[in-house]
Amino acid sequence: MSSEVKYQFTECEATPMECGSYQIVQVFDNGDAEAWEMENYKGGYEIDSHMMPNCVSVILKAPENGSSYYDDQVIRLSSDQVSMRVGTMKMGKSTVPVVKIVER
């Protein structure tokens, strides 16, 4: 289920991140998505909501190629892709990194 974006974005200089896979939690109306970094969860690739405290939450910017994310989707970066931190989002009391997946 999509939801309206309710956050404040702060841009920063793009810096590479180590994470190579994410699981989508929810997709916002603008195409951005809240996701969990998969490398921080050591139990495999399926994450249930009760496991959330063990995972790092990020916002993935909407893909520029016209595709879209969907809830519970697992994103695994290919060897020619990299995650770049491009800012932060203030969502309620939390501040999370904003990540854009780009070609190397």
C-alpha cells in the first residue's frame, strides 16, 4: 500500500555506502521507498516486521529508469551498481540516510 511522503529532505555530497541489498518496507506516492539494509540482518534475505529493530532503515530514491519499487521487494545490487548516500530524511523523531542506486 502506498503512502504519502511526510519527511524533510536535506541534501549532502554523494558518498558511497557499503550495503549491496535492501528490502522495501513501503513505497511512497512519489516513488521513493523506505527500505532496510539487508547486510545488517544476518538471518537471510526475508525480513519480517518483528525483526525490524536489528535492521538499518534508509530511504531509496525512486529509480530514474522509469521502473518502480513495490512493498517487500528485495533489491540486490549488481557488480556494476553502487549505493550512494545523497542526503538525510527527517521522519518523525528519526533521521535516516537517503540512498540513490547508481551505475559505477
